[in-house]
Amino acid sequence: MKKASKIEKIAARCWNLLNEGKPFTPIFVVGTMLIFHLSDGVTLEETKRWFSSFLLTVPLFVLYYVYDYPLFLRNYLWVPYVLFLVVWSFVPTSLLLLAVSLYFFFTVFFWGTLYYHLRIGTTWLNFTRFWKLVLKNSDSTSGNAQEQLPKVLLLLSVWEYGVQHSVHVPSLSVFYMFVFAWSFLLHRYLFDWKPKVIDHYTNNVPPNHEPLSDRVIVIVIDGMRKDRFEQANAPFLKSMRASGTDFTQMETVYPARTVVCFTSMLTGTYPFEHGIRSNMVWKLGIRVESIFDSLRKVGKKGKVLGIAHLVDSLGNDVETVTAVMHNDVADRNIMERAKQIMTEQDLHLFVIQLIGTDQTGHSRGVHYDEYVQKIEKADALIREYVEWLQKQGKMENTTLIICADHGQADGIGGHGHLDEGERYVPFFMYGPVIEKGKRIDDKHSLVSLAPTIAYLLGAPYPSHSRGPVLTEAIRKEGKK
């Protein structure tokens, strides 16, 4: 299987400018205005008026970059727009119709059909389902129509009003003060579902200087919903769970985006500390130690096998796989590459990202049979991989951890804002030093993964690790 090329890594970063909601909004608004005014002629006077009107909208662009308006808060985005219509009585109908048309062309046809056909092989008729997913989507991407449309309509209306009329700046300033106050109050008093942050570094057990496991293998089924996993016919994974320790209330981090979640899992801390706040990584690399740094201190090797996005956070600790392949063969190819890497590098820690389930959720939705079928295929591939490890003599004192980085909500397989289906993920551990047939119902966080791996492998905790070691799963009497 091919690695992600330099071109693919650059393309992935460019795509995130359009995929992530915050950069998409200004790019789309500016692009729409340019297209709309192409026929006006480029005169100095027109350019000055166009640019000065743009400057009037900058506070609104800033506000919509700062505030997320997640989940039901997006409904309140219509209030400032309605207020604008009442006060200024201005509706640039042609411009707004162009914007709505371009938006649905981009999301439904360019993204949902052309992009997914070329990248993962979805049918050319994917738009027949994708439009419904865009309308229901609740995540933090550009495909969240209920969030993007009210933002775009207000920004374009204010901008175009400035192009066509003399703006009374004091009145506009009062309007902006209202929108800022409105946004602040909504997020201060209604945005109350973020996971609680652990306010201290890992201290529930001293670092373990004697390794309990020779090897830890973490298999992350990207985007696997907990309830859909329970519905899937996944005999191998469920048998492993029954023979190990199951954490039934394992919570992901906010925002529940893939690069954010993997970074938190492998550093033991949160976005405010490690610096990765979305899949769009403005400054490459993390600000804290990762579990791989901890392992290097004791002469041990670890790698992540994953898609190009993860390089932006974890750099050379990632062995990349190309994400440009038919989704039906993606996980199979990843597992074949995993065998090759383990043979060549004999890693102490190996984190494997399976992407088929997540990509099916994004392109086809989570409430369809295709999504469960990808979970079932992952089950078969993991069984095959574990049996291969056994034949290679690499399972004798190995701890296996199976989990998801986040779940997925309705819509385009959305994840980010912790909607239903996103927050709690499957997470269980299996191996000779792991308690058998144990179920832990207390709430835990994925930030516990890094310190738990460090404890099992006899390495120091990463520098800013906050998650407690999952000692409930570890045999008190050691290996049996």
C-alpha cells in the first residue's frame, strides 16, 4: 500500500480550508461576492467601494470565527439576520440566491459526489442521498447547512448593503455590539455540554519503571458509533471485549475532530494545552510531549499508522497511508501495511487507524446498512491481524486496546460538537495483564490512553498528561 505523498499531504491541508467550517465561511463569502460582481467592471472607484464595504464586515467575520454556534445554538444564528432585515429592509435577492445555489453545488455535488467518487469510489448518484445528510448535519464542517447558511446570508447582506448604500456607521456599530453580546451570552449560559477538563496532571498512580507488557497495540476504528457497534455482527471484537475489560462510559474530547482526538489520546491532554483545535492545523506539531517522546526516553519504539492529516500533529511518528483509494479496500490495505511495518520495525507501541467506517459515515450516513457493514468488515480484519501476530510470536505478552476516536452523528457522519452518537466511544482492553470479564461503568476520558500505555510499557508519562491511568483494567497480581 502506498504512503501518502507530499502532494497528498498538501492537498489534505488545502481541503481542510474548505472542509472546516471556520475557514470555509470567509472563503465562501469572498468567493461568492467576486463571482457576483465579475460583470461590474474593474474600475478604481468600484474597487474602493467594494473593499471599504468589506472592511465594514470584518467584525462579523471575526465573530463567526471566534464563536462555534454548536448544535442547537445554530438556531439562534437567524436572530441577527432577521434583525438586520427588519432594521435595514434590504434583501439582495440575486446575490443570496447565487450563494445558496453555490453552497449546495459545493456540498452536494462537488464534495458529496465528485470528491467522494474520485477519492473513495462512491457512486456518481451519491448526491441523491448526500443532500439529506447536509441538511441534517450538525458538525463543525462546511457541510453544516443550518450553521453556514445564516452566517453566509448575513455577511453577504451587510457587505452588499455597503456596496449599494452609504452606511450609517454608528447604527451598524450598535448592531454589531448586539450580535457580539448575543453570541457571548448564548455561549456563556447555553453552551454547557463540553466534557469536564481534568485540572491536574496524571497522579493516580506513580509512573511504572518495570514494563508490564512487552508490546501495546491500539486499533482505532475511526468514527465508530457505540450504539452501531452494538448492533453490528462483530463476533471477534465482542468476544475480546468479554474476555478483557470494557470501559462503557469512555468519553471523547471537544471538539471531536479526528486530529484533535488522536492528539489528545496520544498526549494525554486537551486542545488548549497540546494546541491542536481542529483538523485544520495552522501551526504544525504539538506543544507538549507525546507518548512516543516518553517511549524514546526508555529506548522503545512506537508509531501511528494513519492518514496524512495526522502528520500535521504528530510529525515523523506517523507512518502514512494514502486516503485516495476505494473505500471497500481501504481497511484491508491498511492492515496489510500494518503487517509489513510490524515485521520491519518490531514496534513496542503500534497505533493503527482504520478509516473505512468513518468514511462511510461521512459519505453515506450512519443510519444505513453500509455503515454497520464497515464495522463488521473491521471486525474480520482485526481478527485476521491478531491471528497473524500470534503466528509471528508477537502476542505472548501484548496488550490490545480497541477503541474509536469519536462517534458520529446524523447528517454526513458529522462529528465535532458532541451531538448524539459522538460523545461516548467503544473502548476495551485485552491481554495477559488485563482483567478478564470486567466492566467499568464509571466515566473516563480518552486522555487516559497515553498514560495507560506509558504505565504498561514502563515509560514516564508524557509531560502534560492529565488522564488517570486505567488501573481498574490492570491485574493487581501481574501477568497470568
